[in-house]
Amino acid sequence: MKKLLFFWNELKATFWFVPVLIILLSILLSIGFVYIDQVTTISHDGLGRYFIVNSVDSARSILSTISGAMIGVAGTVFSVTLVALTLASSQLGPRLIKSFMYVRLNQIVLGLYISTYLYCLIVLNAIQENNGFVFIPSLSILLAVIAAIVNIILLIVFIHQIAISIQADKVISDISAFISKQVILLFPEKMDVEIDTEKEVPVDTIKAKYSNIISVKCPKNGYIQYIDRESLLNLMTNFDTLLELNYRPGDFLVEDIEIGKLYTNDKLENDKIKNILFQFVIGKTKTAQQDLEFSIHQMVEIAARSLSSGVNDPFTAIACIDNLTSTICHLAQVKFPSKYLVDDKKELRLIADILNFEGVLDAAFNQIRQFSVGNPAVIIRLMEAFITIHEFTTKEIYNRAVIKHARMTLNVGKESIKEKNDLEDLIERSKIIIME
């Protein structure tokens, strides 16, 4: 079931899904409103004479004008979107193209313009004038006029959205908001402050209970996009086996590489092995649903590009550091899932390769620190970020990871900062968390 939810979420994130839904809805609306016009009579008295069309030529002219305008503006919208994607790709990084393509407003605007065009064509085809029989779908035409007015307003909103969507601060804010939602989804539980170390599990003893070891091979090349751990846990319980995974979502796999080891007392049939592999989704690209590092790397890429010699924009890098600091501070308080999954009888069934706090910290700040060489403002802000994160960490292993990054940042500063006052400023800050 969760695997189906993964594919549903991926489908909703595509650029074409929402426009196609809107187009299908417009076709149904056109058929429905033409039918209503056929079975009802609309009065042309009062205000109706100004809004209800009662001439075949006028009806055809209105629908032709709207349909021609809508398909023309749809082309313009598509062109503007491509220009925005090009600018975003060159300035902020090609991996952010997905973020721009999946903006819901862009999909709705494009879908509405194309659907209005198709709606007008279908209604236009329904107009009849032959052998004394005249049929004018007045209500359908009125809806087309209303849709045209709404589309004009949406065009203004769309241009405004495009204008602000390529601004670095807006992109960073959007990515940060997405990461925050993803963190809440992946790590919903707050950490118990009293627990400082994970309970040791006698893994070697448990493995020794099984007589056979089966190597589970990857069926094809690609990135792990999703692992249905609950289904794997149920399968391992039913098979009375133990599965140890070597990779996690976001890792790249080569065909026939060992994904994991299966510990069992019985020989498993090929169908059962295939059923285990079915719980993995392997694709050509990374996705963010189970891969927090993917979203973090998008932010890191913006910072790395801004620190390149060709751009040299430390303010954008500092904005990335600030938003990443907020994310890491939240992660310092959440409970990371255990790598050991047990069944209802407390039998160990799955040993997963999971992301930990230190891994997230490395993904967020290693490359930024490396690219910040010779930039005192960014190096000092990195140190301030670690000071802030240190205030939120309660586990000793987290504290050690933060102090380790602070020391590496201090070393970069000592080697690359030439101005004595800037270096003293960095050293003074570092004393807050680094005890020499």
C-alpha cells in the first residue's frame, strides 16, 4: 500500500498530471453544459440580453476569438516557463528544475489555457443552424467568457509568480520549507532526552542462529528511490528470516551488486526472492520522498555555486547556511529511526542502512565549508551556525559531531583568512563550543 502511495506522490509531482486532469474536466464540462443548454431555455429578458448570446454568428465569433487567444497565450506561458527554467538552471543549478516544474500554479495555468481552448472548440462544434433548426448553447458560451476572464487574471498572477520564483532568496525559502515538511514526515517523533545511546543488539549472536546466507542481488542499475520497510518486515516474519541491507534510499546501485544478505535456515525459492526485490523501487534519478540528503544537496548546490569564483555571492551562501541551520536544529531534537526492526515477538527481522545525525550534518556543511576557503564572512557564519546547533543538541554523540565540524571550520579559517581581526573574530566564536 505504501509503495502505491509512493507512485501516487510521484505521479502528482509530474508536470503533466494536473494539466491533463484539468483538460479531461473541461471536456466533461463542455459535454455537460451543452446538454443543459439542450434541455433548458434561458430567458433573454432583463440583464440576460447583455450576457446571453442569441445569434449564431455572435456565438461562433466569441468562441473562435476565445479559443484562438487561449492557445496563443498557452504558447506564451510555456515559453516563459522554459525561460524561467533556463535561468534557474544556469544560476542556481540544474537539479532545481524539478522544483520549478512542479510548482502547482504553473501546472494549473497551463492546464486552464489548453482546457479553455478545447472547451471552446467542442462548444463551437455544437452550434447548429440548418433547415430552420437553430441551436445556440448560450450557457456554455457564458461559461467560456467567464473562463476567459479568469484566465486573464491568472496570467497576471503567473507573471508575478515567475518574476519572484527565480530570485535566490525565494528559491532557498521554498526548498527550506519543503525540507521542513519532509523532516516532519520522516522523523515525526521527538527524542527522549533521557536516552543517550541506542540499546545494543547482539547482531552476531542472532545471525549465528541461521544456517544459510543468501546474497540478494540488484536486478538493474539505478538509484534506490523507495524501500517499503514495513512490507519487508512482514515478509521476513513470514519467511522466518533476517535481512541485512547494505544501502538506503538515494544510493546508486550497479546491476548484480549485493543489496543485502538474507539469513535463513531454509532455502528460499526464487519467487520469494523476487517478492523481496519487489519492495525496492529503483529508478534512473533520485527522489526526495525517502532521501532527505537529496533535498539538502539542492540547498548545498546553491551555496556552492554562489561561492564559485565566477559568481562570488556570499550573501546567497549565508542564506543557505541559515536555512540549513534551522533544519539541523530541528533534527537535533527528533528521534532517528533505529536500524534494527523487530516483529511482534521482538525477533530481529531487518537491519537497515539508515541516515543518522552526523550524516545529515556532513551532507549539509561539508561542501559549503570546502568552497568557503578565503571567504571570511561565510566561514564566520558557519561557526555561528554550529554554535546555534550546539545549543539544541542533547546527545553526546551529536555534540561530538557538531564540535568536529566546528574544528574543521576553524582550521579552514586559520589557513585561509589573511586579515588578523577576522581570524580573531572566528577564534573568539569558536571558543564557545571548542574547549582547547
